[in-house]
Amino acid sequence: MSNATRNVGDDFERTAAALAELVQEAADVLFGLRALRQLDSPNDRAIEAVLAIPEVNRVRLGWELLEVLSEGAGIDSEALIGSFLDPYDMHLAREALWASGPEGTIGEVA
């Protein structure tokens, strides 16, 4: 366990681990969603349809909930999620779900 999550409650760790598992399970769909967003003329209706897929929606809502709850508890959600997901998968999920990576645009992992 990293120093960033050493003092984090078990509930937050279990939630972050579950989120990482959801990301892994939806990885193929997230990869496709990111590809849709990278098209020269992305089709918003197609993107919205993919975002409505239950597995994708669970990842998005779970991630947003974990970030909000972590912030409220004074926990670094980035470090917490990063304890269970590798940087590439975090970047892929962000680009797919919110059309942004750490720098705010779709691009390569640094």
C-alpha cells in the first residue's frame, strides 16, 4: 500500500479497488469510446449511446462518486485510484469518459 493511501479507510480502498475492476472489465468498450472521440468528426449521438451502456455508466458514476467522497474526506482521489489502476488505464478511462486526460485533451500518456 502506498503512503498516499496508508491512512485511508478500508471503505475507500475497497471502493477504489472495485472501480479499478470495473475499468478493467469495460476496457474494450472504453478503448472504442476513446476512438470515437478521436475521430475527425465525432458523432455525439454515438458517444452518448456508448456512455449509456450500463458497464460504462457504472464506471463513470463510480469514478465521479469516489472523487467527490474522497475530496469531502480530504483524501487524494488521484493517488487512491492510482493505487489500483496503472497510469495508462487511468488515462484511457479519462479520455473515454470525459474526453480529457491529465492535460485536459486527448493525447498520449507522458
